[in-house]
Amino acid sequence: MTTPALELHRETIVIDGTCPLLRRKEFVDWYIEGGVTACAPTVGSTASAEETLRNLGSWHRLIRSRKDLLLIERAEQIPAAKKEGRLGLVFHFQGADPIEGDLDLVEAYHALGVRMVQLAYNIRNRVGDGCEEAGNAGLSRFGRDLVGRLNETRIIVDGSHTGERTTLEAIEASTRPFVFSHANVKAVHDCPRNISDAQIKAAAATGGLIGINGFPAFLGKSPTPTIDDFLRHLDHVVKVAGIDHVALGIDYYEGMHPVADENEAKKMYQQQLAVRRWSAEVYPPPPHRYPAGMSTPKELPNLTAQLLAHGYSADETRKILGLNWLRVMRAVWGG
């Protein structure tokens, strides 16, 4: 049965700003089933430039093979994808390691479609500190140059997983809107992976946004969170920064329940601990269950219904679902 909420979900632009689940490319169909207009697969993170180039090649091959997919390089391609019934793909790096020490690789990746780059992934790199580094050192000289080059090249700068001081200094250095593509709120749940009100306000002041994350350990203490837990973080960002600066960065990933079976999830978890990209204090062991009712991308129409039931107007819901992301993309990329 069609409801007003389902009608709104079907007609509006829906953008999920962080989608590491798409490391397994077959799950693009889950986003299509969930009515998503555009999503941001993680195409690079802590791998070398060579490995990242190979991965980008595989993505270009997939997009060429499917008429229902569209590589998004300009903001106006997103409304076009909606009109054409195609899923737009925004290439996203979760960490700047693929740039190695060569800023000219930024131009190369831009030519290949990369449109958002996160500065660090939990631990220290050439750019600055990750959010799990106790020292909380700031942006490096290379990091400052990288922010400048990303601004020049019109690639969105992302502070998720990155240390507070590094992000605040990067925001100060940036001349374009700055985002936390998938980050929750320390004031709601005090976790090193979540961000402070100072970070929220600073990103909003650039015209940027915060994408709310569905990973259970970032929402609260319960291993079985609800949509209400997700909305508490969203509400706080609206309170601190306003309705124009909150969006979706749900962070569905390939080790979550029900995608990975118990053995697969445990193996992936132990690998992340072994290389120290995750810590057991911040990332509890699996299963990792996303909020009930939006546990996979297929269920995202339920989030639209809950936003409306929670008291957000239709126009506010459209902003949260995708129009805020689209505004930032227009500001950074142009048409």
C-alpha cells in the first residue's frame, strides 16, 4: 500500500554519503531497491595508489556494463539520475593514503571520478591524526597543502574518522564547504569516533554538513539500536547547526549483519584489530546490527516515515534525505 511517506521517499532525492558496503559491488541493487538516488562507495582508503587504481578500473568497468548506474562527477547529474531511474555513484576515499606523498595524484583521481576525500582513518597518517590517536596532533604541512589542492580541484574534504584538532585546522584552512560524511555526536554518545559540538559548528559555518552514521557502537551502548537512537544524533545536529547541515552517511559495510555470516564478520573484525585500524574499545566485536527498521539500504523508506512521524516537515525531510548533500555538492563541484 502506498503511503504519504512512501510517496515522498519515491519522489525526493535520497543520498547516502558513505557506503563501504559497496566494496561488494553486487549490493548496488540493495540501494536501488531502497529508493536511493545517489550513494558514495568507498573506492579507496588505506591502500596504495596502485591498488586504488586497480579498484577504480573495476568500478569504471561495472558502470560501463550497467545502464542503471551513473558515475557522478557534477552535481546536476544527480537530479538527472533521479529522472532517468539510475543509481548515481559518488567515488569516495575513506582516508588519504592513496594520495601517498604526491599531490598531483589528486588531479589523477579527480580525472577518474573521485569527488570526496577523507583526511585520515582512525590512526595517524601524512595528513594528521586519526580520531583514535590520544595525542590529538594537528594538521601536518602536507595536510594543509592537501586541503588546498582538494579545494582547487573541487573535491569535497571529509573529516570523518579524523582527530578533532586536525579537522578544526583543516576546516580553518578550507575555502569550500567541509563535511563529516559519516559521524555521530559526542554529546549524545561519548565515543572517540564521534565529533564534538565545536566540530559540528565549524563544519556548518563553512556551509558543510554532518552525515548521521548507523554503525551501532557510534549510536549508543546497545548492540541492537533503533531508529530513535539514530534520530537522537540527527536531532542534536539540527539543534546545534540547523536543518541545512544534517544528512545521511549511514556507513553500511560488508561485515555487518545480515551481510556477513558469523565467521566472515569475526575474521574481518580480527583483521582490522591486527593492523590497528580499529580498537576493541571503540569497535566492539560483531555482530554489528544497524538500527531496526533500517538495518539494510533496502529498508530506507522506513527512515523517511520515521522522520515525518518524528515531527520533521516534508521539506525538512527532503533536506535530510538528500537536498543538503546536493547543496554541498553544487557548492564544491559546480553543475
